[in-house]
Amino acid sequence: MKILHAAFLPLLAAGCASVAELDASPTLVAATNSGMTALAEAGPTVTYTRHAIEEPGDWRALNDAQSEESR
């Protein structure tokens, strides 16, 4: 029960505290102006290409080809 009181007392104190007034500076007010919004650019087009499922190829030949090129 003591742990429950220890958890709720700070929450109760914070809930009863007064809240400061919000800043109404001109830059914040201008940011909320809906007339100043810009249109979003068109996104990239996405195309789907179907690939058939195949059996794995010969990986030893591929490794040998790559090791020959790296030398």
C-alpha cells in the first residue's frame, strides 16, 4: 500500500499544479495560419515486376568468378 501512495502522490501534486500561460508570439501565430501551406510534391512512381521462383544456381562458380576478378 505504501508503494501505491508513493506512486500516486507525485501525480496528484502535478495534477493540482497551475499551468503557465502559452506564449502567443507572432512567429507561433504565423505558423498556425492555414493560408501559408505549401502543396506537397508528387512522390515517386512505384512499379511492380513479377519474378519467377527458381532453383538456386551454382554458387561455387560464382565465388570462383568473383575471386578471380578481385585479384
